[in-house]
Amino acid sequence: MKYIGEKLEGKEYKERRTACGLIFNEKGETAVAYIKKHNMYNLIGGKIEENEDSKQALIRESKEEIGYSLKDIEYIDSLGCYYYFELMDKYELAVMDFYKAKIGEKVCKPIEEDHELVWVKPEKIADKMYFEYHRYLLEKYLEREEER
């Protein structure tokens, strides 16, 4: 697995297992959660809970954050990222499984009411992501697409 970010000496990093997805609509736009209270953009996904695998976590997070099911879910890669999470004042090692999927049907009202679903072309949002690993994953995805 590849690791990014700077691991600072003398800091204790808590590992956080996560799942994240590039979720596309029929126009080739990707789903992004805009979190109003923090003025930040994130890819859809989050922490893997006990007794679920990363794919199940992505499906659950999609429902919680934007209220949609997913289809054609495809595992892409795993990535580790050392970072300081300023909002929570802690150092974390995010170990993420990264997926590509298509948006399914609206299945419920999102639980996380502060998350607004925004559809955008990946190249227009990569540099606006809050988390370094979201920026990295989007940039790597775009590089792969250019090679095709």
C-alpha cells in the first residue's frame, strides 16, 4: 500500500479505516459532499464500522451522506495518509479503500443534514478537497483517465 503525507516525529497517530468513492452520474460528474458549517468539500465515504467491510461502509455512508444507493461498485486501490485533522485537533493515519461507482436510486433522506450533494466534473473539484488523500485520489484518477 502507498502512504502519503508527512509522519511527524513525536506525534501519535490514531489509525482510522475508511472507505471512499468516486460516484458518477450519467453526465460523468462525481458526487461531492459540501459540508456547509466547515465550508469544505469531501468525496463520499467515511469510517468503516465494526462488522462491516469497506464496500459495505461505502454503501452505508452514501445513504447517510446523500441518500442514494450505489451500483457497479468497483474497487480501485488502497492508500494510507498521515495527516493532522485540524477540526478535531488530532493526528490520524487514514487507511482508505478507494472505489468507483455509479449513482443508484434515491432511497432515503440523508441522515447528515449538513452535507449538501454537489455534482461536479472531477477536474473542477480536485484542488478544492479538504483532505489531502481526497485530492491525491482525484488527481491519480485524472492521470489514469488521461493515459487512456
